[in-house]
Amino acid sequence: MCDETGKPVHLLLTAGHASDYTGARCLLPSLSHAKQLIADRGYDADWFIAALKKQGITPCIPPRKNRKKRRRYSKTLYKQRHKVEIMFGRIKDWRRIAMRYDRCAHTFFSAICLAATVIFYLKE
């Protein structure tokens, strides 16, 4: 998760087969200060959107292609999602992370945390 400037603020490492919104369930309590959440289609779940609205957060999540009842979202706001992708790209600039040299989850997550810390403080 990143803030509005693209700085990483919350990190969570889940199993490779876990869906996006399953991991997001763990991050819901840390979203208390957020006004809006921009996410991709992987986070389109009724329970997740309801939980965001319950916390007073405006979700900007496009509906999945196979959704029966289409939801509306702000396409203008959704264009800001590139900041998240840029943050992931900066983290993956670290070869150790991009190539997944570390097989242990705690060692891999430590490398991600180190990269995110450097990116957080070097970002303009």
C-alpha cells in the first residue's frame, strides 16, 4: 500500500496462491486515516467494498468483467493508480527482490522492507 505521493506505507507478504483481497483483509485496520482507496479488479469483492464504506473510505475499484451487477467508479481517480505500479517497479529495481533470490519468506520480506524504507526516504 502506498500513500498519495507513491511512498510505500504498509507492506504485507502473503502466500503466492492467496487472492489480493484476502491479503487486503489484514490491512483494513491500517486504513483508518485513508479517504480513498484505489485498487485494481483483483480487489473487487462485495464484502471488501462494504468494509471500506463502513470505515468511511471511498473505494475506486473497477468491477470484474464477469460481475453481474456493474458498479460505478471514478475513472478520473482510477488514473492515479499508476503511482502504486511505479512504487512496485522501484521495489523491483532491487535485483534481489525481482529475481527472488531469498527462498525464506522472512528473509525475502526483510529485503522488501529495506527497499521500501530506502524508497520512502529517497522519494521526492
